[in-house]
Amino acid sequence: ITSKQAMSSNEQERLLCYNGEVLVFQLSNGNFADKEPTKTPILHVRRMVFDRGTKVFVQKSTGFFTMKEENSHLKIMCCDYVSDFRTGIKFPYIVIQNSKKNNVFEYFLLILHSTNKFEMRLSFKLGYEIKDSLRVLNGPLILWRHVKTFLFISSQTSKVISVLGNLSSIQWAGEIKNLGIVLLGLKECYLSEEECTQEPSKSDYAIWNTKFCIYSLESQEVISDTYIIPPAYSSVVTCIHICASEIINNQLRISLIALTRKNQLISFQNGTPKSVCQLPFGDPCAVQLMDSGGGNLFFIVSFRSNNACAVWRENFQVAAKWEKVSLVLIDDFIGSGTEQVLLLFKDALNSDYLTSFKITDLRNINYSSEPSDCNEDDISEDEQDNRYLVVPPLEAGLKVGFSSLWELQQHLLLKEKIISKSYEALINLVQGKDDNTSSAKEKECLVPLCGEEENSVHILDEKLSDSFQDSEQLVEKIWYRVMDDSLVVGVKTTSSLKLSLNDATLSLLMNQAHGSGFRLLKCQNRVIKLSTRPFPAPYLMPCEIGLEAKRVKLTPDSKKVESFVCEHPSKKECVHIITAITSLSPLLAFSKFCCTVLLQIMETESANCPKNHYVVCGRVVLSLEDLSTGKYLLTFPKKKPIEHVEDLFALLAAFHKCCFQITSPGYALNSMKVWLLEHMKCEVIEEFPEVYFCKRPGSFYGTLFTWKQRTPFEGILIVCSRNQTVMFQCLHNLIRILPIKYSLKNLKSGSENFLIDNMAFALEKELVTLSSLSSAIAKHESNFVQSCEVSKGKSSVVAATLSDRREEIYPYRKKLQREKKKMLQTNLKVSGSLYREITLKVADVQLKSDFAAQKLSNL
């Protein structure tokens, strides 16, 4: 009896487990001892599955195969499953022997497909009968022993080949990764003359004359004879099962278990015995490994005395034992995702194997064919079994999820490490430090991404030197303040540098402890522009008369008189501040921390070629002692509204900013300054006259206001408050002094500058679309688009005053009119489809420009 197959008393029935099913092979050849065989033998197969509801095996499907060998004696040799070299899929197989006259024996190997169809994969004839040591390996390949020689035949070669390894016995045969099919057995060793000087005893000769080795069928040579099993065990080992194997320094290392004649189960690792278990029964013949889930592994040992036992792999202790067992099968019979052992017992009243059985995983799953009363205990046990059927798959899913999460964490750590090392190298390059202090292990993270050679380093340095600029030329001052739970860092740029939020980014790189690199802090950037000189109200200055809401549709005959546009000083004195705000709470975990301030400036030289510049502005050093003493804490003195202008910049950066359009058609808004100076107790900041600092006691204290009056009846109020509550309190106080009929509108876009930019950009797009109608001005179109994009980039950083914006739009409007006249005077002929496409484009861009003009007129 083997562990995966069984044979009935007439030797014509075998059982096999495959994919949770039990396959029953039956050969209708009558009794093998009969002298008169049947004329047409038939091989039957039944697929049996276990029904958890009724706790019995039920028939799923059947199949049969008609043998053409009439008047022959057929015999089932063995059955199991192997992989087919054509597909690599494992199929069940059965080997049948046909006894002919004149001592001729024919052997057939049939594989069973999922459709219950048999296929003849291998057949051969021999002049002798194979009596023992028949094995079927992947391929399929049949291996047997005749006299003292081992022979094999495969479906690929279809011829009998002898094994040349001088093996006296084979304890294991199978496939090892990267080595193919190998044989593990005993090889006879011949003693040298020096070793034969003393006559050895019989026991010594039996031990030292044989040696375990591994023989490769592919190369027909011994590939290893060390690190397997010590020679002292050669005479007692009867069965071997290989658990794991690997090649280290061109040497095969194996972990295996072995059964001995001493009724022991021994674990060997690289040729050294590790654990021993004394088995409860005698004469063991086979061992299998069962995984019941949750890391519980068992060795199931079968004995020739129709007994079986289970041994824990963890501690090599006997976990269970069974008697009068006719067959032991291991598979997932109940579909739980883990393996169970199926024990088939001998039943004198019924010859069917599947009538007396037990299914268990030695943990929680237990099914038996023994009858039991249906009481409450049985019902509770069934519910418990159902829970155990659900828990193992969930545990397996959790393990897979945790494994994926761990891999993701490792990937994120690697990304963070690469970014940190990149920033460190960047800062060292900017500061002119030598990066040779970094270890080779740290530099492994900074591998070239595009396969650059070493000689490209000099070119890279030259390009970086152009990108990095001296901070003294662009940065005038760096400062930082602590306000509530925020750290505000600001950089004051020189007057020659004009920036917007899209052009400049301020980053804070925190120095890690023990020189392990830099950590990028999450920051919120803001660009602040303030004028240092007062300017009169726009409605008191000559300017363009009447801003029309809708664009005037021009015709070749239409003419429009351009209004006078006032001229202002060519350049206003403005202060540009770039700020970065980060949370202070995570930084308080360090007693002292240091941050490097890095400024990135993007300049658009052309439409598609932006250029980045990097400036290391300095360092921010802050400790808990500084916070305790209030050294950098933002405070409001009573005598002066703002003692340092950096405090004002910190407030503008950290406060909530809202912009409101106030309109009063019937009354002038002269009361706004009265409200700011008298009601809100505001004082004008001397350095920046457009900013009002509120000194009214209570929650209003510290609020900042900016009032820009466009006309006597219209103006823009900007409020910077500590929170939204203070904002609503200010508005509630404001509506008390406003005229009866007024309009208060929240400008979500920020200010009128944003809308004017959109208007200019819409006119540019419309001009480009109209220019594309004529092929004669195609060259002019590309030049004009480029000039428009450059003008757009320049217009985004000009001082934020309404009159300047109107001056910027005025040249575009004149050029638009000229292009329209030129286009209408040209005789253009296009196809209908192209005309429709161009018309839709023009309508789309004109709609966008009309929409922008309407928004601008509402200011």
C-alpha cells in the first residue's frame, strides 16, 4: 500500500486524489488469478467528491477506456499524477501491464484529461516482468529496476536507456529546480589499497562501502555526493522525502526527512541530522507533507502494518496515530483552501473504500463516516466547522495583504531614501562642498537613470552651475517667525527680481540627525507684493474713458477713436516677499532643528522652454529654548503697530485673506476711510501706506486691511484676519456704516488683476485664431504667438494696479483691429468643412473673451 494509491483484493482497483477529488480506477478484467480472461477489458474511472452536507462521497462524473488487447491478462501497476512536458500541466495517470505469451510483457501509460478522456502517452515491450521499484516521473518518464541495473524510458525518447551511475538502490526520484530530474540513492564505493590494509568487519563494510549521491538523468552523471546523509545511515534509511534544495557556491545543499529501519523519522539539513522522532508503529514505508494552514505542517507516515501517524514538523512529536488504515490521501477535499488527510479504513462488510473514512486537518476540521445522533452538540459542532472553513481563506488573504503592504512600505522607504540623498547631493553641490565624505553604500541610491557615463559629470556640473545662482544677487534678506502653531519663513528678493506664485517656490529641507540626509517639509507658499510709496486714487487720474463690457465687432468700414491712456511712472517701488508656512508641531519633537531654505525660480524664456534657477538662501535654526524665551514669537507692541516689517509679512502670509468688491450707486464711499481710522482704530503702516493695522481691542486686534478705491462709488477691500470668525465680525461692523443701497461681493478670483490677465490672454488667443485663417500671415502668426507668450509671462509680474493693466491691453486691442482689417481685405477661398471648423474655433474663442470682458466690467 502506498500513500496515494490503493489496490483491492483482486488487484484491479486503485484510488488516487487529484484537485480535491478522489479518482477510482477499475479494470474489468475479472480475477487476475483466473485462467480465462475476458475478451474485451475496459478501464473505468469515477470522480468522487465529498459532500459536506451529507458527509459522504458522491459521484461527480465517470469515464472509460476500451483496451484493444483481447485475450490478454491485464494488471494495474500504479497510478498517480505527473506533469506533461508538452504543457507543463499535471495529469492523473495509470500504468497497465499486459502479459503475453513467450514471456513478453507490454506496458501502457494512460493519462486522464478533465473531460474523462484517456490518452495513450507511452507504451513499450520488455522480455521480462517489472516486479518492483517502478516509478513514474515528470515527462512522463518510467523508471524501473531489472536485476542490478536501473533503466528508464520517456515519452520524448521512446527508447530504453540504462542509468550509468552504478546505483545499488534509489530512495527518492523527482525534479529539482535548475537540475531537472534527479535520482537520490546509494552508490557502491571501492576502497583504496591503503584502506584495505586492515580487514574490515561486516558492519564496517556495510557502512563505508556505500554512499548517498544525487544522479542527474539529463547529464548521466553524479552531481553531488556530499551534504546529503552521513554514510552511517546508509544501511538503515528506507525512504526519503526532500523538503528544500538550493545551490550555494556550486554545491547542492538539501533539507530532507528520512524513514529508517529503526522506526524513526529523522530530519537532515546539509547532511547533518537535526531532529529525530520515534514512530509509534513498525516498518514505515511512505511519508508525505501536509499543510493544514496557519503555519501548521505535519508529516503523515504510512506503515506496511496498515497503520498511520502524524508528526509535527515544528517539534517532531507525534500528533496523532490511526490503526487499520488501508489508504492515506492528502488533498483539499472540503474546499477550505488548506489540506486535510483522508483516512480510508478496512470494512469487512463493504468492499467499497469510500464507505468508512475520516477527514481531518488535525486542528478544527473533522468529518467521519461513523453514524452519530443529531443533537444540539452536533449542530454546534457543524456551525464551528463552517466557521473553520471560512477562517483559513481569510487568514491567507490577510497574509497576502500584509505581504503586499510590506512590499509597498519598502518601496516608499526606498523612494524617500532616494529623494533624501538627491537633496543632500543638491545642497552639497550648491554650497560647493565635496561629496567624497558620503559612503559608497549611500551613493548606491544615486545611480544614473539614463545610463550616463562617468565623463558626463563635467558636462552636468557646467549645466548645474548655470542653473544655480548666487544668493547675494537675488536674495536680500531671510527671516522667520513663530505664529500660533505655524513656522513662517520669508525671503526678501531684490528689486530686480519680479515673481508670482507660479514662478517661485520656497522649500524647507530639514537636516536629519547623524548626517543621514535631508527631509523635505510640507509647506504652503505665498508671494507678497507691497508698494512702498502712496499713490492717488485711480479715479482722480486721467485714464481710459469707459471700459466696455462687450467687445466691439469691427468691420472694414468701422472706425473707433482710441481714448487717452494716462502715463504713470515707469517703475514703482515694490517689495517682493516669498514665504513658506509649515506646521510647527512635528518639529517640536526635536530639541533643536535646522532647515535649509531653497528657492526655485522658473523663468519662461520661450513658449516651451522654461528655465529653472535654484538659490540656497540660508538656514533656519530653532530650538525649544528659543521658543520658551519667545525669541522668534510674533508679538504686537502697544506703542507701535508693527515694530519690524518682517512681522507684517508673517501676518500677511499666515492670515486668512478675503477680497471684497463694494459698490454704492447712489452715494460715494467716503465713509470707508472713516470706518478704518475711527471705528476700527486702524493705523497706517509707515513703510507700506496701503496697509492698515487694526488696534481695536479684542479679537479685532492685529487684523490687516487694504482699501483700493477705483471710483467714488466703487472700491476693493482686502481683509487679512486671524480666522473666519474675525472676518465675519469685521463685515458685520462694516455694513453698519455703508449707504442704504450697496453691493458687497466676494471676489473668489483674488482681485481685478486676475481678471485682467484672463482678458488679455483671451484676446491673445482670439488674435491667433483669426490669424490662422490666412495662409499669407502664417509666418506672422508664429512670431506673434511667441511674442504673446513672452508678453504674457512679463505681464504676470508687473505691479498690480488697474491703470497699468489697461496699458497692457491697449496694444493688443490695436493689433487685433489691424489684423481683422487685413484679414477682411484678403480674398480667401477655403473648403466648406475647413470653414465650418474655423468658424467654430473663432466662435469659441470669442465667447471666452466676451465672458472675460463681462466679468471685468462687473468690477
